[in-house]
Amino acid sequence: MRPRRITNKKTGRLRGNATSLLLIFITTAFLALFVLLPLAAVFAEAFRKGSEAYFASFNDRYALAAIRLTLLTAAIAVPMNVVFGVMAAWCIAKFEFPGKNILITLIDLPFAISPVIAGLIFVLAFGRQTALGGWLIEQDIKIIFAVPGIVLATIFVTFPFVARELIPLMQEQGTLEEEAAVSLGAGGWSVFWKVTLPNIKWALLYSVILCNARAMGEFGAVSVVSGHIRGVTNTIPLHVETLYAEYSYVSAFSVASLLAFLGLVTLVAKTILEWKTKRKDKR
Amino acid sequence: MKWKFKQHSVLPGFGMTLGVALTYLGLIVLLPLSLLVWNTSSLSWSEFLKVVCSAQIVASYKLTFGASFLAAVVNAVFGFIAAWTLTRYRFPGKKLLDAIVDMPFAMPTAVSGIALTTIYAPNGWIGYWFAKAGMKIAYTPIGVFIALTFIGLPFVVRTLQPSLDDLDKEIEEAAESLGATKWQTFWRVILPSVLPALATGFTLAFARALGEYGSVVFISGNLPMKTEITALLIYTKLEQFDYAGATAISVVMLGASFVLMLIINMTQWYARKGKK
């Protein structure tokens, strides 16, 4: 359905009725209060003592270590979930087999689980108190309160993003183009690279951006498995928490502004990609 | 005819992709989750009940479920208005509003947590005015409610938008031409047809709020028996190395989210049946 234009196209004057104007006002006020204000607060607090104090927050051993750890975690978790997501989407969208709906539900499972519980299950699996964890510590392999645990928890919470974005799209696209390519003699890989991938590239890109934003920003699950060792197992969100708890608000919000900026980039990317796919639909 | 696991297809790669997907799913998600259930069995039934029904935990259920429910109700009302405005009208700044609806998804929870706390603390932008009127928001259950409203908002709006977009203008016009007032058209024609989507959005927001941790723990202040949410208690038990206790509470929370997921699936099934 076509939305109704509230302003006159030429003069720019309002021409809506009272109800529509009231609803627009409520929506704007609600979103401004609940969404824009917190975002503004992050940057206002970060720059409270000027830009020098802002940049000084990053000139710190622990802040840099946290940034490095977050980048490393995302660099492992995101590609793994991309490979899994594309493969899961391929077998679910292109083939018919029993139990498919159960598989889709299971892929969504990490979204339904509290981040704290997501962290807990890895502590239960690899913690010092378990047989496996005890054995690993004897071999000098640390998983909980160390980087591998952080990576595992991050993979868990970002697990569904790629598959969930690709499955509906690939189901809608069907298998005709791929079948044509195969009947013309193309092999599996060239079908994927030359036919499927160009069809899903924007959705894939978007899902990677979402997955990455969540991987870099995850707090609850990582907090449980990390142990909060400064400079060693603190990711950016955990470092923000540490700074905040120490009342170094300017530093906390400066480092947090990095993540808020990442969130903004994610939103912009989403808007651009939606616009791109919509234009393609119209053609 | 011979029974086959999958229907015939000329496309390659089924075995490999399904194999990899199942292995990865099993190792990353199912195996660790099954450990949770396995660990609960180390507690006897009465020990389990003693943990999950202790006064501190019950207080946290009340806060978590109560605040999550209220937040989902507020989101259902304002989310409906927002979704309606964004699908029905064109006005300057609409694209921007539409884009920022997803902000609570995109912003890391810890960042929203400290930002909300700063705004609603007694010396914050909004908290200051409430403090003047003698009301505290941050470090009270109201703060928990505000954080949960923030994170639940996109669920309602994004589930309702496609549903409102699909509404047939002709049905509304028919109702009006038969003499229905605007209110009657809304209550009797529009609302019933988007009700499944509204219910789904509400339940999604509610479920997300139940498990939320990062955006709440800063603004709640974590006062024992007063502003402790259940997720925080799981965390606290873990810090005290009380694995059995943490597991027991987690199983209760998992049970709650499982019931909610079931409700969502049934609502969608019901809506599809209604369409046919």
C-alpha cells in the first residue's frame, strides 16, 4: 500500500489531519526519547572534557589490548559463522528433506537463549571443575578465563545471523538458475561462485555486517567466560564496564563510542543495502 | 517407489553442506546445551526446588517477569503506533526514523546500559528532573523497565511493519462505505488482521527482555531482593563457583523461553491457518 504524503510536495506545508499529525508526533517523540537520546548521551559524555581527553582514552595499554582482542575474536568468529551459514542455507534452501523445520528452529536457538546462559554452558563444558576442563589445564590449555572461551561464546551468540538472513532469500530464489547451470555442464563450485553468490551477495554482506557488530559488542556471554583480566581477556565491552565501575566515565564513554560508531555504521549499511535490493526488485 | 532421504535434485553438495552444518550445530550449540541439562541432574529434585524457590531468586523472577511484561506492553502500544506511522504516512525525516528503530539491535548492550544509566541517574539529563520531583529512576525497578523497553522496541515494530503493509486498502474502504466510523474500522477490521503479528512481536520482545543482561545491570544498581534480575543471579552464582545453583536457575529461564518460543510458533501456525 502506498503511504500517504503528509506535506505538500511543492509548498512543503502540512496537509495531514489531526490524527496523522498526532501519531507522527508520538512516534518521533518516543523514538527520540528511547533511541536517539542514549546514542547522543554516549558521544556527549565521551567529549565532556574535550577532544584531548577523548583521544587520551585510547592512548592506554589496556584499551589497545581490548581493541586487539575484540578484533581477533571477530576475525575468527565471523568467518566461521559465514562458512557455516552459507552451507546451512544451501542445504536448507536448495533441497527437500525431512526434519528441515527442526533444523531451522535449532539454528535459531542461540537467539532464544540469555547471553549469560550462553556463557554458562561453556563454563560447564570446559571449566576447571569438569573432567575435560581439569585434563585440559593439565595439558596447559586454558579455555575458560582465556581467549578460546571468549571466541567460543562469541561464535555461539552470533551463530544464527548469516544462515537466518540467507535461508528465506535463497528459498525465494529457488533452484532454476542453478539447475540450468548444472545442465550446461557447470561443476558444483562454479555454480556456487558464478550463479548463487552473485544472487545473494547483498544479503550475505548485510548478514556479515550484523554478525560482526554483534561479535564485537557481545557483553553478557563473554563476560561470563572471560574472567575480566585487564589487558589479557578484556574485550572492548568488558573494558568499558571496568572503566565505568572505576568511575572513569570519560574513558568509559570514549571507548564505548567506538562501539556506538560501529552500531551507526551497521545501521547505515543496512539502509543502503535495503535501498539497493528494493531498487533491484523494481527493475 | 524406493524411499529416499531427500527428494531427487541435480544440484550437488547436499551431503557435504548438511554434514558440515549438522556437525557445527552439534558441536557449538547442542553439545554445550545438553551439558546444562546433564549438570542439573547432579541436584536432587528437592535441592533443585530449594535453589529455584529461594527468596532472593523468587524476588528476581518477580522483577524480571514483571518488568519484561510491562516493557512488552508499552512496546506493543508505542511499537504499533510507530509501525503504523512508518507504513501509512510520508513525511520529512521518516527514513531516518525508520532506520533508527534498529538502533537497540545494533548498539552493544553494555553501551546502551551505561548510556541509559547516565541519562536516568539523579544527575542525568532526564533523571535530574525526576529527582527534583522526588522520584528515582536509575537503580530502581523503573530503571529496569526502561532498559527492557529500549531493547524490545525493534521486535514489535519490525514484526508489525510487513503485516500493516500487506493490509488491503479496499477492505478498509468497504468498511467505511458500509458506515463504519474510523474507530470501528480500526477495532473491527485492522486490529484483528494484524493481531497475530502484534502477538508475535509482543512475545519476541518479552522473551528477549527475560534473558537480557548487559543493558540492565548498569541501570538496575543490583540491590539484593530489590533490583536484581534473574540473569544477574546466574552470573553471581557462577562467580561464587556455585555451578549447580547457576545451572538450576538457568534451566528455569530456559523453560520460560522455550514456552514463549512455542507460543510464537503456535501463533504463526494459527495465523497461517486463518489465512487459508
